[in-house]
Amino acid sequence: MSDLDAFIRGIPKAELHVHLEGCLEAELMFELAVRNGLNLRWKSAEALRAAYQFTNLQTFLDLYYDGCRVLAQERDFYDLARAYLSRAHADGVIRAEVFIGPQSFTERGVGVAPIMHGVLAAMDDASREHGISAGLLVSAQRHRSEAEALQMLESVLPWSDRIVGFGLGGAEAGNPPSKFASYFRACRERGFRVTAHAGEEGPTSYVREAVDVLKVDRIDHGNACLNDPALVRELVERHIPLTVCPLSNLKLNVSPTLEAHPLRAMLAAGLCVTINSDDPAYFGGYISENLLRCQRSLGLSMEDIATLARNSFSAAFVPAADAAQAVSSVNAYCDAFRKIPTA
């Protein structure tokens, strides 16, 4: 391992855009299928991983939602969340804000309580064992109706003190952010932070709608914003962060290569851009792999990596004092790393 690789893996970081359902590794999917008496369409974990050849977002979502069938009991959600948080801790993550989309499960008769209890118990145990801070983001699926999103919001309010924010995910095509204006207003009125997937496969106008109509605190993905210089300036001035997912963009053909990824342009524009793994079990890399491969493909410097780490904390849904303390830990790590003698 090179010095820069070690630096990237060890630097304190926050992950702000990761879907628990997308952390379902092939082996765990088979284990849960057996536990719940389900048959999968693949014969082995290897055959399942071989199916991770996606042409766009929808072809990925078809497989993703199929995998969600194996999550049925509180223990399943606990095991999934615990596995992700252990991996995140090993990657230097000290703050993780994790999406869960209850609608994938409640439509099959799974209660909200097993989902919430399983995930939150895993977060509590990870905090005790690893010291990792974890926040839960609840996501509505944009291919469904706004009425269903509002119903989902009401269903999770008994756990409102454990929810840090609400989001919007799923297929962008034909589902503009403005479709969910009332849902986002209801979330904001209840005091929650809000974020929305926009500008991944959707047009620049979807990023604009997320800002102007949904009044989001941050944008998930947001690649398409670069097509509108005025929008970029506004995102910079208002400090609306982007939670970018490079390996996801590569796997879903949003970006043809990592060398062509707009990350460098985002940094140069002064955007508060962060690096995240999105659905790491399907896209071939957790947060450190995203950073490592971006560094190699885009020639990122140690200071670029430090900037991305600082951005991740300034963009997190945490009190300002906590964010400042985490940024200080990044600075201290960088100072200490520079003093380590090289071989």
C-alpha cells in the first residue's frame, strides 16, 4: 500500500449518501434468503455478482428491488446495517448518514417497526463498539405517488427523534422533484433536514427544482448542475452540498470513465462536493475504494482528499460544533501524516 493509499483509507471521513439496501452483499443475500425460505433466481453468490452489469439506473433498480425481498425480519435489517457500519468504521468513517426506503418492504407486508428497530439497534451497537456516529435518512421512492410518500412519512413519525432527515430516490426519468413538493414541505415543517436525488440521470432542471421547489439542504448526485453556471454559483454561494458517487456513476453509465468524471470540475468550481458509495455491494466499492480510484484516475492530491473529507463533515446533518470538531480531526490527521517519515 502506498503512502497516499494509507492516507486515504485512514483519513476521518463522513459518508452521506449510502443506501442500506445497496449494502446487501451477495453472500448475505443468500443467507437471508435461506433464513426466510425464499428462492433466488441465481444459483450462487458468484452468479449473482456476475449479473451486476447495468446499462442505466432502471436496470440496476430492477435487481436492487428484487434483492430487497430477502429483508423481512428485524434481525435481517439489523444484520445488514451492522455489516455496513463495521465496514464503514474500517474505512475511517466516523459519521454515516444512511438511507432506508421503507416502501420497498411495507408493500410486501413487512411492518415499519421491524425495519426501524433493526436498523436503529445496529446503529446503537456500532456506536458502542466502534464509536461511529450514525444518522438515519428515510427515503421516498419517486416512481410512487406523493400521497404514498406522505403516508410513509406519517408511518415513521413514532421514531422521529432518531431520524435526521428525509430524502427522495429512485428512477428520475419522468419523476421530477416538483412532483413531491408537498411531501418535502411536510418534512421541513416537522423540522427535518431534506435531501433529494437530482441530476444523476435527470436533467439540470431537476437540480434547479430540488433547490427552488423542494428547498433541499443538499443534493444527492447533482452532476447535471455543471450545465448551468448560474446554478453552480448559487449552490456555491448558498453552500448546498453535492453527495457525489463516482463508482455508481461509472457502473450506471452516467460517466463513461472515471477519467471523465466531473469531480475535478466540481472542486474547481468551489462546490461543496463529497464522495460516497451509494450502493457499494452492487457498484464494486465502499467509500475508500471510491476515493482511491478517483485519486488514481483524476490525479487528486493529498490536499484534494483532505478537502473532500472536510466537505463531508461540513455537509453532514450534525450540529455546527460537531462538524467543526470533525474538521479539526481531519486537519490534525493531515498534520500527523505529513510528519511520518517515508521509507
